[in-house]
Amino acid sequence: MTTLKDLKTPINIVWCPGCGNFGILSAFKNALVELDLEREQVAMVTGIGCHGKIVDYANVNGFHGIHGRVIPLATGIKLANKNLTVIGFAGDADCYDEGWGHFSHAIRRNIDITLIVHDNMILGLTTGQTTATSQKGFKTKSTPFGSITPPLNPIAHALVSNGTFVARGFAGDPKHLQNLIVQAIKHRGFSYIDVFQPCVTFNYLNTHEWFRKSVYKLEEEGHDYTDRQKALEKSFEWDNRIPLGVFYKEERLTYSNNLPHGKGMPLAKILEENIDITPLLESMR
Ligand code: SF4
């Protein structure tokens, strides 16, 4: 049985005190415990940004990749070993700026991975510049007179890309987020959660207090998550009333199901059993 103690690592957490990333880490670990997933069964991938350090703070298989490439890495791991539960963690700049092209294609292919986006609407690691989800008018180091472009709507984009699991959470409500992560991991297909993750150091607009005042839960208002059109309408709600929860969910064949090796033994296992990779490893010494 997996416990929180098993998931602890000896590495000191260096996020700023009060950062929303703590809520995501806690929700993630508690979700793994709730699902009783063995550490060896889980692979996490992160990109570049403050969020990326999460790979050091959870004791499961991990790969800290390059900027914008969380989805291709997670896809490769899943296609090579379909028995793994693969979870990608990306930042908003990481996924919605640098990695934007991967986002829609992974969604439409319905690759069986989970993507959690730490959406703090600013670049934290590089000390405060706008990203694709920064609010219009937001003054930062890169937009000293205020951002002149409206933000992307990633939830709407995921819905129109035929997403099969589209949700939004809030790092300030880790219990609710834990439940979303559990549902996302159980979902067969591409499950996506955009998480509001306040950056207490550089984002003075979208603070914990601002989110707490603005958010409500879709499930408490009887939202029908099987209705894509309704979900799309909800995805445009913003001012003073921002929905959290599952916008849309459906079961559909995954990308692997449609591949020849999708039904048999995992590719990694076939390679392991039939190919001696010792010479290759030796050549890399
Ligand atoms: Fe968190 Fe912002 Fe600090 Fe980065 S800079 S650790 S996102 S509070």
C-alpha cells in the first residue's frame, strides 16, 4: 500500500512560501495514495518553470524535460510502456506558449496520459513576464504599459479539439483538486486539468484571495459534463464567476487502442525480451 511517507523525497522544497505549487503537490500525492498506485507504476514528466521542480518532490519515476515538450515526452513514455500511469506537469508558458502546438494534437489523438497545467498566468522562474494566459492590461516586466493582447482560453480550446476529459482546479482547494486528479488518472484517454496556481511573488492580480472570491464549482450547480456545447459556454465564464470542476467527459478509443501493438505486450517489454541492448549501453560509456 502506497503512503504519503513513500512519496516523500529528501530534497528541500525551494518554492516561495505560499506558492500555489504546494497545493498541487499535496493534491497529487494524496491522489496517488487514494488510488493506491505503486511508485513504480507512475511516471511524471515536467517542463521548464517553477512547476518543473515538482519532479524532485515526489518519489516516483520522473523526467525533467525541456521547455514546451512535456506532452511529446509523456506521449513517448506511454507509447513505449502502456502499463505506466503517465502524468505530465507543465507551466502555462511551457504548455500554452512554447508547447502550444502539442496541446491540440495530443488532445485530438486522445493519447492516454494526464496533463496538469500549473497556470499562474505569469512567468515566475524568469521573475515576472506575461504568458499566454496573462490578463489584458497586466503590467509586467515584459509589458510595462500593460498587456495589449487578450489571454488564450485553454479550456475552450481543449473542448473544440475534441477533448475527452477537460477540467479546471484551484491549488487553494487541494481536496477538490485531488478529486479531479483521481478522476483524470482513472480516465482512459487524454485527461487535462488546468490548475489556477497563484504565484505570490510576481502575480499581484490573480492572487489566492482573487481566486477565492471568483471561483465556484460546476458540480454544485448541476452542470451536465456530457454536454460539450454547455461545457463550451461555461468555459467562457470569467468575470467574478469562474467555474472549477469537470467541464466535459466522455469515453472514446485512445490512440494506443488504434495502433497494432496497442493491444499486445508493451513495446518496452518486447524490446527488453528480444533485443540485447548491452552493446548499445557499452557504446555510451
Ligand atoms: Fe511559486 Fe511564483 Fe515563487 Fe515561482 S516565483 S515558486 S511560481 S511564487
